[in-house]
Amino acid sequence: MSHPKPRRPQPQQPPLIPLLLVGAGVVLVSVIVWLGLRGAATAAVPEVTGAPRLKADRMRVDLGAVKLGTPVEAAFELTNVGDQALRLSEAPYTELVDGC
């Protein structure tokens, strides 16, 4: 009778799923830390204490020569630079200076 040859143990490959989960976890934690640090750097520092204060990123907009009846748009970034909550109880007042 012949004896069967003993099988060589094949080298095992590392399991793929746990490695993928660890990699995804590292990426997720990195993104969360990056977003947290980014948000902390852009937080507004109160310029006024004890009251709210609204501040616009610019005070004037020059649209150049515009024909009458032509719609135009202007955007402002508004920030509460006070240390209290800012509440608007009515529509904000805006002034349009014509011909300047």
C-alpha cells in the first residue's frame, strides 16, 4: 500500500475584511478630527459683550453702470459678533443709494 503524501500547509493570507474595517475606521476618525479643527478655526470671536451685534462682511457694493429694469444681485455674509443671541423681530431695513 502506498502512503499518501502529507500536505504542506499553505501560507495563510491575512483576512481582508478586518483590514478594510480598520482602514475605514482610521479614515473616518481622520475626517472627523479634520472637520472639528476646521470648525474651531472659523468660529467668530465676540467683538461686543453683553449684547448681540450684526456685522456684514462689506458695507458697500458697486455694481457699476446697470440699465434701468435690469435685475442685479448682491450677497453679504452676516455674522453675530456679540456674545448674546441675535433675534430679528421684523424685516431688516435696507437702504438703496441711487446714483452714487
